Amino acid sequence: MKLTRIVHIAIALIAFVAFGPAQQQKSDFEIKERFKTVYETLKNDIDSASTPEQMAQIPNRIKGLESEFAEHSALLGGAFYPKTFDGMIGELRDQYAMAQKKATTIQEQGVRIVDLEGQLALLNTEIEKLNAERTELLAKLRSVQNSLVGQREIVKRLNANLAAKDRLVNAMVDSIFLPFGKNMDDLSEVQKDALGKKLEKANILTRIAGVAQDNINFLSATKLEAKDYGVLVTQYEQFKNRWAGLRDKVTAAIAASNAMTAKAAKGKKGAVTIPEGENQSARVDAALAEWRTKLDGSFWASLMNEFSSRSVLVQPFNDAKSFSASIRSYVESAKTSGADPKTFVDEIWIRRIDKDWRQALESESMLGKVEYASLDKLVSHLHKEKFDWKIIFYIVNVIAVVAVGWWFLTRKPKTVQQPAAAAKPNA
Amino acid sequence: MKNKLTQHTRMVTLIVGLAFLLPACSSLSLQQVDYGWPVESVLNVKENNTVSEGRYAISFNVAPLAEKEFEDPNALKGKEIRLLRSNEGMYYITGPNFKYVYVMTPQASELKLRNKFEVSKTGLKKPALNQRDPYVELLDGSDLRLLMTSDELLEEQDLRAEGR
């Protein structure tokens, strides 16, 4: 027993000596926590370093961290298992290398960014011009003094104006996003902040919502013709798809910018106004939804008018589904009742729908190509089933004309030689 | 006579055989197990008097410990305790204001007190447990430093007093 105690004391003494007076009062937990704090701070600083001076300090700070904690590498390896001390330091170096690469890329793009800034200013001016023109055109359109031809001309110009504005806003968005690359996940918080600030400065979300709002106003103020809808539906779909691809990026960038603003404001006194990216995006969503409602309302009502104005009684419809059901029901009842579908087929389907409405109806946000083809086939069957005897009349006429023509061209002249012979004695 | 001898020999063989076989069947033991955690865990006591350690997946109720240390089962609610498992597998528990370090043996669904060391008359201020194989080290700021095994407490001054 005494021997065991002596052995224990000896081991304890070795342990005391081994850990030395300088290290004696250190808690392993504190070492771990301190390492974690310094490590996380360094990671964040690498991520947010934006100036060459800040970047230049990073390698020394990594080196300092490594040398300060190298003696505790085994302890830290255990504490942060499965990561190792060397692995964690390596991660910092990799992160720094990536940040440096990004910084270099941004510097290289500096000149291009200046160009793009100039382009942005130009686009801004162009958009303002288009806005003024749009206001003027809408006012003209609302006035009753214009002739029908004049109204059509205004609608055409207004439509072109809206399309041009949409293109310009789109170009503006591209100009802002271009220097930052396509993938938002690759951007640091500082870059996201810069992007968010640019988007806010250019009023991008307000402008996008403005494009939607202009289209809503246009639909409210205009009496459209069948052919107009093809272009309008395409414009709506393109806008919707672009916004779907843009929404999350813009919202994330503005949110990052808001977070940085809030962080910076924490230490300062006074209230800070924080722009609300999410709310602005929701405003675009709402405008887009209203645009769709207006477009649908106008579109299906005008299409319904094609039937009612020709006294063809079809079930009322107000969307793709009910339109499809209405046409199917009409065809079915025409087959069973034996009523003459001539007006429906010839005047409405062939001359109006297939000619002027087809482009809009075939778009995916309306009926879609497959469903349109299906309805077209159904109506064409109805057409064939009712045989038109006039065709026979036309064919017979054509055959008669051809026969007469052929007879006239192939008949032989009879009296050409006799007058020549009779003239000889007088010579 | 010969029959009796044979019967006797068989009996002896059976007893000797069983003596070798039975221990072999009864247990299998794996040696050189190291249960030690590299660093202590600092755990907050929840409202229901329990603590849980995520990495090593252990949780237990500390009400009996609070009762023993502070004579109040709820005394540790919202406070922190420090827990470290030694290489031999014992759990060392202490915390701020504790006068003792508790050495607990893990058993089926319980931690049983194996030993407790009085380490402070007035209560620890800023305790920390470190793994110092084969010991567990207790620090309390710069005031106190001692080494423990599950059975023994070795104070630095004791070692020095012995002229080491």
C-alpha cells in the first residue's frame, strides 16, 4: 500500500513538472474556447476582408494562431474531433486562398465595372424617357378624341414602349449582377452587401414592380384586338420567368445588405432606416399576380365575345379549363343535335381563333400546345362530318372550265386555205 | 475395488474440467480501454434539473447532487456544472460554489458515487477539470491546483512537503 502511494506521488510529481509552472493554471476548456473564438473571428475576417490591407494581414494572423496553439494540437484535435488542428489551420489557409482569388477577380473586373456603371446611368436616362413617353401615350389612349386607327397606333406604340422598358430594366439587372458572377453562394457577405446596395441604389425592385404596374395600367386602359394578346401573353411569361430566376438572388443580396447596415448601426446611436428587400419582392409578386388577373380577365372576355357577337351559344368560360370544356361540350352537342356548325367552324374557329388567337392560346400559361391541338382536331372532325355540297358544285365548275379551255386550244382551224386560193386569179 | 477407483477418477476429472471451463464461459473481458474525454464539458442545468452532453450522449438528473452539496435539490437550476470522464471511465463532477469533487461510477441507468473529495472550505470560485493521464486535475483560478484519481487526492503542497 505504501509502495503504491509512493509510485502515485512520483507519477504526480512527473505530471506537475511535465506541465510546468507556466502552464499549470490553464484550463483545457478555456484553451479550447479561446482557440474556437480566435478561429471563428479569423474565418469571419477572411470572409469579410475587402481591402488589400486587410487581406495582407490574414497570413500573419493564421501563422500566429498556429504557433500559439501548436503545443495544444493534440488537445484541440480531441476537442474538435473529427477535425484535427492541422486540418483546421489548413481550412483557414484554403479559405484565404479562395478569398484572395476572388479579390483579384474583382480587381480585374474593376475597369469593366466602371464601364457598366456608365451603362447603368445611360439605361436610367433611357428608362426615364420611356416613362415619360408611356405617361403621354396612356393619356392619349384614355382620351376619346382619337379615331380607331389613331387608337391602334397608340396601342402599338405603347406596347413597344413597355417592351423596350422591360428590356432596359433587364439589361440594368444584368449590368449590376455581371461583376458578381452567377452563383450567389460564392459571394462573401461584403460582396452581397455591395450587390444589395447597388440594387437598391438603382431602384431595381421598384423598377421591376413598375414594369408589371405599367402592363396593368395598359390592360386597364386599352381595348385590345385578338392579335395583341399573343405578344402580351409572351411578354407576361418572359417577365414571370425572369422574375422567378431573379427573386431569390435580389432578396438575398438586399437582406445581406440590410444585415450589414443593422450590424454597423448597432454601435451607433439613433434610428436607422433599413430597406425591406423581402417586402419589395412581395410587392413585385403582388403586381405580377394582378397583371395575370387583368390579362386573364381581358383575354377570356374578348375570346368569349368572338362567339357571342356571332350568336354562337357556347358555355361561358373565364379560364383555359372552362374554355376547353366549353368547346368540347359545343362540339359534342353539335354532333348529337345535327345543328349546322358552319358559323362555329368556319367563321369563328378557322377565321378567328386559328388565325388570330392561336399564338396566345398555345402558350403554356393559357391553353398549351397539346390542348390546343386536341381541340383543333375535335373541331376539324366536326367540319368533315358536315359535307358541303358546294364543293361538288365548285369542282364541276372547275372541270367544265378546264374542258372548255382544252377544247378551245386543241380544235383545228377549218377555213384558212380557201380564201388564199380564191385570191390567186385577181393577182 | 477397481470400479470404485475408476468412479473416483471420473469424478476428479469432471471437477477439474469444470474448474477450468466455468470461468472461461462466465466472462469475456476486453482490456486497455480508454474512456477519457480530451476536454471537460461545461453543462447548463435545465429547468427540470437535468444536464445533457451532446457529443458523448449522456444526460442525467442533478437534483440529488444539489441536495448533497447545497442541501437544496433545486440549487443547481440554471447554473453550470463541469463534467469530465477520466481515462478509467469515472465521471468527475464539480462546479462553482462546490466544496467537493464527486467521482461517479457509471452503472446501468445510473451514476453511483464512488468517492468525493473536499477541495474547498468556502466553495470553488472558477473551477476547471483537466485530463492529466492517469490523473484528473482540478484548478480553481490560480488559487488551487490538485490531482485526483478515483480513490486519492494529491495536493501539490503535500508532494512538496514530502521533499519532492
